[in-house]
Amino acid sequence: MEKNLELRVSELEKMLFLSKNVLSFDEASKFLNLSKS
């Protein structure tokens, strides 16, 4: 069940990011799991 919930959350995050045309630098770094340096 826990894994299923994680999958659903990640899918929702993807949908949210894809629905926005432009990501801020902050959002992009979070989405790509990159540090800001």
C-alpha cells in the first residue's frame, strides 16, 4: 500500500509540472532532484 501511495504522489507531481508551461528555477531543481549550486 505504501508503495502504491508513493507512485500516485509521483504521478500527480508529474502531471502538475507538465500542466505548467514554465517552471521556476526552484521548481525545476526540485523536479529534477538537482541541487541549486
